Amino acid sequence: MSNPADILREHGVQVTAQRLAVLQAVSDLPHGTADDVAENVRAEIGSISRQAVYDALGILSEKGLIRRIQPAGSPTLYEDRVEDNHHHLICRTCGKTVDVDCAVGETPCLTAADDLGYQIDEAEVVYWGTCPECLKANENSDDDGSKTA
């Protein structure tokens, strides 16, 4: 990350220790929840209220410095990869979330059949499945007979 204080200033955000720490925490914890961010910030600068974390996440999201990801049925996640329109893979078992670049060529349902007058500037796709670690754990539990059907 470039100089975080300069980045905040360039986006018209007042520089505070809390905002700097939240921005750094989001960078350190891609796809972290607000609670993850708060825990990281507390370890870095000491005391910070939950509301202060939410306020900082809100202004950083609003200014386009971080991205808020809101998968259905999951807590809101935050990341600092904002320069492209990438998508996400989420494990249904453990909740691990990873970035996946947009497909090139024929891509399913990324162009609206009718934009209904909207100026569309982003398409969001979330792929749901089971991550390799959970698949392996499931196979191992099947192999040792500890899992019942």
C-alpha cells in the first residue's frame, strides 16, 4: 500500500489514527468482517469502539478506498482491492472467501438484458461452493469412518 495518510487526503478523508489503522487492517485482512478489523485495530492502536470502526469502514467504503462485500446469509466483508470488477468464491462450509478475476469471453449474466435506464458501473458475482481444504477434510472423515451419512 502507498502512504495511507496521503491516500486518505487524496480522497478528501480527514487523517486520524483510527482511520489509518482501519485502512491498514482491511489491507492486512482481505475479506475480513468488521469484528476482524476491530480486533486487528485494537492490537495495533489499543482501544477503539465498535462504532468508530463501523464509522471508519463506512467513510472508507463511501470514498472508494475499500469495498464492502455483502454475501447473502453471511456477515459483511471488507477488502481493499477496488481497482477492478473482480468476483468472489465463498466456501459454504468454512466461509473462506477468495478473489476470482472476471472471466474473459463469454461470461454468464454480467450484461443486463435491459438496464431499465440505470447507468451500470459494476457487476457483482459470488460463486458458492466448497473450498479445497473442506473437501479434503470431508474426504478424510469419510475415509476413517468418523462421518455418518
